[in-house]
Amino acid sequence: MKIFSKLISCRWDIAFLEENLQEVVNGKQVHFIKLKNPFKNDSWFADPFILDVTDTYIYLLVEEMQSNTQKGVISKLTIDKSSWTITNKEVVLEEPWHLSFPFIIREGEKVFVAPESANGGAWYMYELTTDKQGKDKLERVCALCNDVVWDSIITNYWEEPYMFTAAQDDFHLDIYRKNIQHNLFVKHESLCSVMQDMRMAGNLFTTGNHIYCPSQISKPGSYGEAVEIKEVSHSESGWNLRAIRKIVPPSGILNDGLHTFNEYKGLIVVDIHRQNTIISLLIKKLVMLKKAIKDKTK
């Protein structure tokens, strides 16, 4: 049964880009440094956000999918920079529901995390703390939004905080504003696309006096095909998103997706979707074909 499961399964792997943000938005070809994962028989990791960087180590917060539970938890990974190897993993948050996309909010010396918790019925914020034994953990602080939302971020690049999320589907970027009275984000407007390319792929970033938004590109029956970098602007006339470039996974017949992009302290981290075998790749192609045919007949 384990052999059969491996034949039809897939996984996410974490990698860093050799290029910097300016080179990425200028269209330079990207090169991937894939992490060595000694825990690959038990877990795979996705949705990486960079927690901190030192001379020796990189610390990430990720969605960890454990093979024995098939439910996402938020874990902290320690990366040895000299060998690009994951040397330690520790679960920092587990809930009764699936967790992913651990968006990081920094306020002075404090670090807060707002992971995707759509199956929990709301979007919650947690504070990263360390207990007496030196173990990190996330403690719930409050709800940020009472709607069911996916892959959400908060940006402060404009005069007030905005929340970018997918509250409907991957064809819409839903923009929320803060209701001061209730201290919650509420839906303000939606931007629509003819493609599945509006779901957030990570935090907004700036380079060259411009603001950019990484978003996920998907196809019918296929989640997370690639990441698109969009330039974002906001004025009295509304929001404008202009596609700059598409980032695809590294070459290789089994590499068939890439769906997050995050930068911190000069490093860019992504995740790569990989089919374990040709059999699992063929199964995915059949699912995509079935979904495309179904959509055409609607």
C-alpha cells in the first residue's frame, strides 16, 4: 500500500532563488537552490515565509504536511546556509483544522503570524513566543477577519492597511479594509480576471520605487502552476495590476508547479510542486483534462 501511495502521490519542495528582487522584476532568468530535506519520508513543506536570517542559518515558517495525518500544521524550519539543508523542524502551531500560508507580521520586536485557517471559519492572528524550555510556539491573539478567506496578506504601503485575499475564487483578488469599530477587516471591493491568476502567492514587496504583488497562476484541475509578478498601484480612480513576468518551476518532467514567492533580508524563497512518478503526473493530466472538458460543457 505504501509503494502504491508513493507511485500516485506528489509533494512540495522548498528552494531559494540566486537572483535578487530587482533582477527578478527586470526579467532575468532565475536559478533555483533546492533545499535538502532529510525529513522527506515523513513530511513535505510548502508556503515558506522567511522568519529570520543569520550568518549561519535561515529560519522559515512553513506549512508542514505530515504523511501520517494529511492535515497541515505550521512548523519552523532551520536551514544550514553552508549546505542548504533542513537541519531541524518543530511544530509551532496545530489546530483542529488545516493550516497553511503562515503570513508574518512584524511590529517592533514582536512577531505575529496569520496563517490560512479557512477550515476554521475565520482568519486568526497569533503571536510567536518562546516558552521556558526554549521552544517556539504560536498563541492566538485575535481574529483579523470573520470571513472564510484563503492565502491572505496585509499591506501598509498606502494610507491605510489593506487586506488582499481570495474570498471567492482564484479569478478574484478581494480587497478588504479595516473596520475600526470592530477591529476587523471587511470586504471593500473585488478585482476580477479572466484567468485563475489572482490568488496571493506571498507578501507584497518594493524595488525600484514600485510596489509588486506575487500571485498564483492555476489551470482548471491544477493548483499552483506558476507565480506571476504584478506591479500594483492605487489612486482615486482605483486599483491597477500590471503583469510583469511569470516565474515557472525549474526544468524537469516531474516539476509541474510553483505557487509562493517571498523575500526577506535579501533572500527569496519559493516552493516547487513535484510529482513523485510518471504515473502521478499522468493522473494529474487526466484530472486537468476532465476538468477542462467539464468547464467547456457548462
